[in-house]
Amino acid sequence: MKSWERKEQKINKDLKNQVLSSLKKRIDPKKLRKECEKSFDLRKIISRQFLGNVALGHFVCGNNAWGYNQHTMHMNYYKIFKKEYDENKFEKKIFDLLVKSKNKTPQTTVTRKLPFKQKRGGSHEPALPGKEIIYSNKHEPKNPYIYKYCNRTGIDFFKGPLNEAKKITEQGYEKIFSYAFMYGYIEAAATIRFKLGALDESVFNKPRFRRHWHGVNWVNMFYDKRSLKNKKINFFKKFYKISESKSEEIINDIENSIFQSTLSNFLLAKNENYFVYMFEDYPVGDGEEIDDTIDRFFADLQIHKKENNYNKGHKYDRINKIFNKTRREKYLPTEGCPAKIFNYELFRFYTLRCKHLEPFDVRKLNLNERDIFIRYAIYMGVQEINYYINQIIFSAE
């Protein structure tokens, strides 16, 4: 082991011990919720990826003849998205997408026809227009890590392999998967449309979201915390044809898991956002430190060494199965789709992961498996709508 590896391992061990030590302290539930609501910020996750794409647009403007047209195209589609998902249309648009999402996935199709003209001549060349994205039930059975894998499972919103659907049903988690997925889907859609702020679209300025504009908070009060919760209640009430009180009970259960569970305290102690950085992007911010992305995590699982720091001696069968499966897979999750579709076991391992050390023991931490599963289902909902909207704007495929 190299000296820098030993140094990093010691740092990770110290951090792990600090986390375990802090979890022994009793924390007031109200204080925990307040801290978690402040720290668990989906806006930070989504804005970083979005601004990374804008930063790339700024870069290609100065380095490629087609760059100006591509960046302008992305910004035009962003304006179209904001108009089509404004306050008067948002709820109906997202509800219609949720209906489709029950048993379909967002998939790219034909080359799109641009509703505006590209600049031509001189130093400007046309940019590739990208592809249309629709919800489709077309199923490609070879790669379960991409959205073109769209399986009918009988569980609302779960379109993965049947053996995973069977496990969800055996645990009695089919309803909570659907509820938590829908919660994450709505939260992400509202965050993208109403909570990011005003985008500075200048080619020459560093991409950023302005949180205030002419002294007025840009976050629309129509979508503040209380209002958005009421809208979620209405979504659940209408979608599942249940009472308002039942809808509120479901949402309260999910939010108690997010903000007031042992898992909440654990993630807070690890200094991790409840929401997950899905993939690497161009860095935004001056030396900003971020959580590990799922990109890095998956790369860790692909290490072709018999021995690894996550499972020394291969003594944990559950980890062995994860490593063996990922090494057997013919396809990586990035192939054909920039989103990461993890199964529950992979996501569970990600949650309990400690950098390059054996993971935290869920039993010693007294974590409730159901809370980890809720986090997984929320992640699935967040990333699906995030991928769908990003494809509309940036057409990454």
C-alpha cells in the first residue's frame, strides 16, 4: 500500500469512528428535523448537474464552430420547458407524466425538429439537434441499468427485473416503493421548475442561479414548503383516489423517514446529503467539496481485485453478491443512458458505504431497513424526472 493510500485510509477510519461516536449521543427529534431540513437539499444536487451542463455549453461556445448553436439551442429549450411547465400547467403536466411512469420509462426516439432556426455562416456551424424523449414501454432486456429496460412488474413505477420486484413484494414494500417514488418525482419536478432561481444565461459569465431578483426572493411562494406539501397531498389523493387525510398520512410517514429517523441522524453524522449526486459533472463553485457520486461508487464495485477494502477476506456474503454481480454484468449503467438505475442492494451498500473501508453495519447502527428502502425509492423517482427534463433541455443522447 502506498503512503498516500495509508494516509487516506487513516483519515477514513477516523471519520468512521467519529460517526459511530456521534451516533451514541441522544439528539432531540425537533432539533434533528431542523438540521436535516437544512442539510438535505435536493436543490443543491439538481442545480450542480444543471449548471454543469450550462458550463459545458459556455465552453463549447468558444472552442467549437457549432458551440454557439448548441448552447443557444439548450437555452431555448430551457425557456420552452419553463413556459410549458408554468404554474398554471405544472400540476397537470406532472400528473400526466406520473400516469405514464406507472409502467413506462423515458426513452429517446427520433431526431427532434427544432422549433427555431440555428445561426449559419461565417464561423457558425449547425449543432446536432438531439433526440425526442417520450415515455415508452419498449423493453430492451439486456441491460437493467438503463431506461430502455422497461419491465412490467405489477408494482406502480417499478420497471426493473422481476426477481427484484419479487423481493420488494416479499418484504411488503410494494406500496411504499410507489409512494416514495412518487414523492421524489414531484419534489424533483417542483425543484427544477420553481426552486432553482433565475439562470444567468450569459455566455461569458460563470453559470449560476440567482436566488434573488430585484430584491424579491425568486422562489415562488406558491411552491414554498407548506404549499408544496399541500400539492403533494392533492397529487396522492387524485392519483390513488384516496382521502385527503390518507394522503397526508402517507406523506408524513415518508417525511418522518427522511427527517426524523435513525437513518437521518446517520447521514447527518456522515455529512451526506439525503439526496444523491447521480453522476459526475463539470465542477460549479470555487473548490466546492461534494459527496461521492454514484459514478465513483460504481467504479469502486468494478475493481477487478480478489481483495478489496470493502470486504476483506470476503467474509460478508451480501457484499460478495453485489461485487460478483457488478463484475459479471456485460453493460455498465452509463452505456446508452446518463442516469444510474441501481437495484436496492447496490443502493443500500452505497448508503452504508465508508470510503475504501468495510461498510457500516446496519444492525450496530440500529437502522431500519424500511428507511433505507424509502431513500432508494425516492432516489428512483428523483432521477427519472430529472433525466426526463434534462433530456428535453440538453438532449444528452
